[in-house]
Amino acid sequence: MPVRRRPGPTPSDPAGVSLRVQLVEDDDDLRAVIAAGLREAGFAVDGADDWPEADVMLHVTAYDCVLLDRMLPSGDSLARLEDRRRAGWAVPVLRLTALDALDERLHGLESAGRTTTSPSPSRCVNSSCAYGV
């Protein structure tokens, strides 16, 4: 399936191709802040507040990257991510988590493959660190 991209120049890509990011975060305010920052940086962003909604979106749209909160209302997203990886899904994932213990981060990296874990942006002094500003 071809990747849907927004046309037109962006700050991150003057040629007019935006990377499409799926943002899965159950905290509405945090999701809005992260999405706004990503859009300002030129990314095309689709948001979901739980795994069932995100899963439907993943079947419809080809994403270049997924930002995934680990603890969602439907449970730990790590098991669902592991299922997708076993099925051959290779989209890069950045997991956001408040679980900052080293063993939790290592478990996530070992079991989910091609995934990076970052402390939840809500733990940052300035939430702009969520999108690399």
C-alpha cells in the first residue's frame, strides 16, 4: 500500500513530502501538544487514544513512524506491538512510557524489535522535548 503524504512544502521537507506519523496517546492534552509540535515541524500526524482505534488506522494508512504510549486504557501496548512484529510489521516505533526503570526499558527493546523507548513527555520539565525542540 502506498504511503499517503500531504502535498506541499513543509519546514522539514521543502520538496513537499511529509512523513506520516501515527500518535497513540490516551492523555488528550499530551496528545494535542505532541501532535501540534510534530505538525509545526512539518509532519503529517494522525492521533488515536487507544489501541483498537490505532489498529484500525494501521490497516487503512501506511505510516512512516508510530509514536506509541505503552500504557493505554485497553492495556499494555507492548504485547500488541509484539504481535505485529511477529507478523512482519516493520514500521519504526517510538514508545512513550512513564515506566522508566531500566529493566522495563530493556524488556521493551528486546521484545518489540525496531523500537525505541523514551520517557513519557509528561515527565519532561518542558514538554517541547517530546518532539525534539
